[in-house]
Amino acid sequence: MIYNSLGQTGLSVSPLCIGTWQLAGPVNFDGKADGHPDPGKKEAIRLIQELGDRGLNFIDCAEQYGDGEAERRTGEALLGRRDDWVISTKFGYRVGPGVTRIDDSSPATILPSLEGSLRRLQTDHIDIFLYHCAPDVADLAEARSLLEKAREEGKIRFFGISTSDVDLVKALHEEDLLDVVQFPTNLLKPTREMTAFCQQNGVGTQVRGVLAQGRLSGKYFKGQPKWDQNDNRSALFADKDFSAYAKLAEGLPADYTMAQAAIRWALDEPAHHSLCLGAKTLPDYESAIAALELPPLGEAFFANFEKQAEAFAE
């Protein structure tokens, strides 16, 4: 596997990153799912370790996922292997008393969140520590002081944010708080401005949402999915006809699946250093790994794809 340099961090990361939201079990707020069905602790740990054996070395967590369970399972999976991995986790969104959602990334929450993540991950340092929810721009100077101190103490190596808000990313960059950005992009909704900004400024990128929450996975082209009640998509896409997206696979070369084309598109952008995938099974990851060896699809295919995708514009 060929590894990529994550912007100017000096970190060498696999082009595929393991997303752990889907591996952490269910979380519900206000009667709506905000997680995924539980694959089981043993299965989640086994998957992470098997993917490590296949060359993946990058994993992404958040304190909210499974109310800390993503970090706990990741910590167990990496015991004795910590030095082989790059760990990214996020702070700000978390589960409060009575299963309430807390949306708070103010300076006062940063160090308690960091200590909690270190404890659950069973590590003495986090490679990449990201805002999970938008901070108040007025708080950035104070936040930078706290994060820099944590870096000096060896508890954090790099920091940044998970967001689709370009203006917010620019604000963090001006405050020298931006080593890495995690942001959504895919064939249906490419975020070119974000990609260009990161490339121009040497920011490390971790892209997510490449399969458009299953719409570009190809799994549902033959019929509408029946979401588990713990799957966050059960409410979000209750009225969406996923089978309609099958039209987008027209013109794919025989060696490609729709998912592999979506992954290949993201990989072919030099500013995309690693793709965070939310797959739950080894076969799905093996298909993604196989996409790393496929040739680029070329501009002609994607020009035609974009014309077809206009019908699905949100």
C-alpha cells in the first residue's frame, strides 16, 4: 500500500481511514437514531485489527460515537500496536445526562474532553484532535493557547476541525489552529472550494461521505433499503428512493463497482490525503482496498457522470 503525507504534518497515512461511528453501536436523541446498529464489540475490534494487517494505519473516532464506545473499542483494538497507528478523534458533540445531545466546544470543555479521550483510547497521546462542532470564533485565541499547551505536553500532535464550512476553516487557519480538516465530499456534491483551500495552504485532509451515505455504494440499486431503527438513515432518508441512483452506474467499466468509482474519484484528487470510510464489514473494506489498484476513470467518464448527477442535485 502506498501511503500519503497528511499535509504538512509529516504523518504518513493510508489512503483509506477506518471510520468508527458505524462500529460504536446506537445512540438516540429526541427519539431519532444518531448512530448505527451494534456490530458487536468483538467484531469491531477484529475488523480494526484485520484492516491493520492489510496496511491501514489511520482510524477516526469521536467522543460522541456510541457515547465513548468508539474510542473504547479502538483503544482495545490497538493495544500493543499503538505505534503503528495514526489516531484522529473529535470533541464538542457528546452525550449528556438523560441521553441529551451536548453541542459545546468552548475552551472550558477542551481539556476534559481530551483527558476523557486519552483514557478511553488507552493512549498517552492523540495524533489529531479535531473540533466536532463549530466553535465561537471569539474563543479561538483561548482555545489555541490550551491546545498548544497540550501539544507541548505531548498529549496532542496536531489539531483542526471536522466541518463543511469553508469560512470557519479559514478562521481557524488565520488563528493557526488548522493542521487537518475533515470534510464531506462526493461525486454528487463535490466541495471544490474546500479542497482548493486546503491544497493551497498545505492543510492535511481527511474526506468523508464519499459514498453519499450509501447512495453511491451500489448496494441499494435494486431495491429500497430497509433501515434498522438504530441506523441514523432510517429517519433521514425515509422517503428517498435509493434505487433511482442506479442510473449513475451506466457507463462504468466492467472492472468497477459504483462504490469503487466513487472512491477512485476521491483518490484521484491530490489534495485528498485519506478517505474516511464507514463500512462495517471486511468485504466492504476489501472492495475499497481493491479500488486503490484500479486505474483512474478519466475526465470523460466524470463529465458524463456529472451531467447525470444533475438530476439528483440537492
